[in-house]
Amino acid sequence: MVHQDWLPILGLVGAVSLILLTIWVLVLSLRLNRILKLLNRLMPDGSERTFDQILEILLVKQEENRTILASLENRVEKIHWLLQGCLQRVGLVRFNAFEDVAGQQSFSVALLDNEGNGVVITSLFGRTESRCYAKPIIKGSSYHRLSDEEQEAIRQAMEKPIGHGEGKQNER
């Protein structure tokens, strides 16, 4: 009689176990279907390669891409350092150098790289003669005496943010 007391409990445990196992099989079936869909994307119809071969090809391609990416990163780094020495900052000041000449025909233009190195060029326009001067600029200053206009052109150039207007068309 003792054995008959356990039968309802064993039946209940069996039923609960069956329900849990059925739910687990459904969950695993859904996951398997998702994986099969991904595998079908990797293995196009009519492919004569096995899944292992396709994975091996993908791993080789991934390593090739890693190598190419490292090479591109090195090239970008080199280009970045090369660009530091290129003309990136420009400042222009127009002015009247002489009292008898109007129209601000004289100018000072600063042409600098990212570090503030370059040249400031000044052109003095007069009625009877014109003069042009170029002075080297190192880190935003010069060992030559600079006029107020030259200093202003350098200041303008140094204040311009690098990449100003980047990606935009020049408006006229």
C-alpha cells in the first residue's frame, strides 16, 4: 500500500518534467532555427563547400582584413604627421601703407602649418614703388621685427581652428 501512495506524486513529477522538457525542446528548436538561418546565409544554395570549409575561408579573410587594417592605420598615422607640416593656417590683413594711396592695396599674409611655422609675406603698395618682404615664422613668432599688420595676420592664422570648414564647399 505504501507504493500506491507515491503513484500520484510520481505521476505529477513526471507530468511537470514532461512539460519542462517540452518547453526546453521548443527553446532549443527556436535557437536551432536561428542558427540554421545564419548558416544558410553563409552557405549559398548550390555551394559545394562544407560548413567547416566556409568557416576556414572566413577566418582567413578575417586575418587578411586585420592585416590590411593595420597597414591602413600605419598609413593614416604617417599622413597625419605629414599634414602637420603642410599649410593649414592662413591670416590676411589689408591696409593702407602710405597716406597718399587708398584702397588697402598693401597686405600682410601669414602662411603657417599646424605648429605655427611658416612665413609672413608683406607687400607695401605705393604710387611710385612697391615692396615685398617675407619673414620666417617659428611657433607663431619671428626673430625679425614684425609690423603690427604682420602680427595681426599671424594672430588670425593661429586662431583659426584646424579643419575649419572641413567637408564644406567654399562659398563665394
